[in-house]
Amino acid sequence: MTTRVRFAPSPTGPLHIGGLRTALFNYLEAKKEGGAFILRIEDTDQNRYIKGSEEYIQKALKWCGINPDEGPKIGGKYGPYRQSERKTIYKSHAQNLIDKGLAYYAFDSPEILSQARDQAEKNGETFKYGSLNRMNFKNSLSISELETQKALKGDYVIRLKVIPGERITVFDRIRGNVTVESDLLDDKILIKSDGMPTYHFANVVDDKLMDITSVVRGEEWLPSLPVHKLIYDAFGWKTPDFMHLPLILKPSGKGKLSKRDGDKEGFPVYPLKWDKNTQGFKELGFLPGSLVNYLALLGWNDGTENEIFTLSELEKKFSINGIQKGGARFDYEKAKWLNHKYISNIKTSDLLNKNIIRCELDGCPGEKHEEIVRLVKERLYTLNDFKKEVSFLKDPKRFDEKAVEKLKIKNPLPILNKIHFLVKNNDDSFNIKIPLFEWAKSENMPLGLVMQSLRLCLIGDLTGPDVFAVCSVLGKGVILKRVKNFINYIK
Ligand code: GLU
């Protein structure tokens, strides 16, 4: 049987990078086996539905190159791929379980249930609607057939009839066996009073009907596994393989990475911008390849020290055996380091196609563009760093005061005059490095002082790309003007 995996997000907001990693691992599992990666939108919870989420999910997957083989947009023979469009399928499947005596209708009002919950709380217990008390409630097991028919005209839910005294064991390929006593489970609702299925029911029915062979999802779903197994068993279906991925942890301290951590520490937790307050990795200057690479490392390795993998390398190397059990700590500095590696390796012409790069170079002669990008490329950790790195293109607005004061003590005027003279009289007017260094040597002038003077007068501070390469980009006129300005400034 060919591998078929699915990514099944609920459209309840932007796709968190934890969700994106789940999508990636599903995609890799499919590609490695030559199988199919399916996108299924689990939109049965109307209360949590947020407009624009599905579109966001599709866009984010596309940006990362994690393209589904089947899904709501491209279709496929197992569709529809939106659960809200599959209502009748769930209804008939629930009916099937009722007919077999493995599910039942329940007519209890929210008030009655809430009273029961309060009472249980008073007794120091957790309320559970199940084998011990189901006959005390109003459902098709406790009332007559005739009463049931009447009650079905009003609101009702369909519940799974959990058999007490059973031991439920499910195997997870990452965590091994998960075992739960059925006495601990309640009679889970399968169909809600609005006619929509619950997550558990729709998820199992769809995984079966879509011929899913492996379920790869976040660890937070592990506690639901025994319930899912009961539903599979009720239908007499074989379960797919299960793999629950480790949590992505906060950069420090305990717990799962949240949006709040990102807001507090100034890093993104979403791939793309969601609203004006929520920027994504893309807007903060990440390349999709480096984000995908970083996500792959969150809980997986190939058994070597290697950390750089393109998506197509991952498609070949990925293996469930390389997934760790324990949580994976999010490390923004590492994500930036990887992005830096990717930017350094990308073709200069490809960088020039990026909007943010083009915008910064606007107004600068076209023939200089490649030279400028080559000059600063290896200094960029995000594409957004480009702005700062090419700030030397504009005349310095202010000078690093501390550095200027230190320089003044050593009297840089002869150096500045020499620079001016060399630039003015040199045929290759920007190539002043050799004559300047020779002069410094003959005058016993420390090279550090020479370099600091040149850098301060051209750029305004002591950091930035190679200063002679900067000279070449700026050209004679600009250099002469800046040297003059600086001489006036320190006088
Ligand atoms: N709709 C669930 C979610 O958003 C899917 C869980 C699963 O993959 O089974 O996480």
C-alpha cells in the first residue's frame, strides 16, 4: 500500500511553526516513500473558526515549498477535503454505530449536564458521562424507543458507548505502547447538537476513508489516541500507524513555545504575517529554505553532525527513526545562523530579485548593484539586515562620538589629508589601499589608526563591510566630499 499521510489543521488562526513542522514531517514521510501528502481542513468547530486561516495555511505551505498532492484547492479523488463539506458522511457513519449498538442518542440539556458537573465537583470528583451513570440521563439507552423518536425532533448529540473494564493499548512509533483503562474514558460525543462531528470522530472517519497509512501529528494529541482506537474498533477498522511528534519548547524555562514568548523576546512564531501586530519569518527576512531546514532540526537529526539540509535532501534523508521523544527547544539565534548560511550561499542575482533588496538599492546606479550585494551578502543574518549593511551608501548622518573623540587625540588630520590627496590624484582613484599603506609605513603611522580614520569619515562608525570595497562602490566624488566633511567636523 502506498504511503498516504495528511496534515489536518483547524482554521482557528494563523499556522504556528509547530503546525508547520507537523506539515513538514508529514510531507517528508510521504516524499521519502514516494507517497501522497494530503491537506485536510478540519473546520467542524464553528465557534473557533477564524476567517482567512485556511488561506493563510495554504499560502504558508506554498511559501515553504511543502505542496500537497491532494487538498481543498487542488482536489483529489478522496475529496471533499474540508470537513464541513463532509457532514453527511459523518452522520451516516454515526448512524451505523447506533445500529450496531455501539453509539447512542443523548438528549440532555446543557443545564442538566452543568448541574451534574457542579455536583461532581462538590463531591470532589471529575464529571464523566459513561457506563456508571449513563442510565441516569436522558438518552436512547435509558428511554423507550417511542420516547426516543419523539426526542429526536429536538436537540440531541450522538455518543460513543464505551465498554467498561477494558484495557486499550495503541502503539505509537515514537513513544511505544500507550495504554489506558476504558473506565477512565467518558462516552465521547461523536456528533454535536449542531449536526457537526467532533474532532475525534471526523478525524478517525476521514483517516479511514482517505486511506491514510500514517498519522503524524503533535504530541498534544497523544491523550486522544485511546479514544480514537475505540472508534476504529467500533467500526472494526484497522488503525493506521501513529507518530506523535515532540513538543517545541520555549527558548528557556518550561513549557510549550507560545506566541507570547515570541512577543516578549522579539522573534516570530508564524511563517507569514498574519495582521499588523504579527509578523512572520518571511517579513523578518528569512528565506523559506532556511526556515524549513530549521524546522526539520526541531526534534529530528540524520544521525550525523550535519545540520544543513535543503528540502530535497530532507526528502531523501528523513526517517521517523531520527525523531527524538523529548521536547525540542526553540532557538531563534540558531534559526538566524542557518538563515545567514543560506543567504551567504544564494546566488547574488537571486538576492537582487528580492523586493527588500531592490528597494534599498533604489536610486543607486544599476551597474553597482551586484557589487554592493556581493560586498555585504556574507554579513546578513536576515534579508532585513541589508538596510543597515548598505547604510554606507548614504552620507553618514552622525558619527560615533566616542570613536571620534579617541581618534582626535591621535590627530588624524595628516591621514585624512593623505586619503584626500590619494583619491584625488590616483588614476584608479578608489584603489588607494597600497599607496596608503606604504605611506603609513614610511610615516610610522599605525595601520589601525589609518583604517579607523578612513572608516569613520566614510561610514560614520567603526563597523561595516570592507572599507576599500566600500570606496570602490562610493566612487571618487563621494569619497572626496565625505573626507572634506569629516575634516570640517573634527575641526
Ligand atoms: N485538527 C487537528 C489540529 O488542528 C488535527 C490533529 C490531527 O492531526 O489529528 O491539530
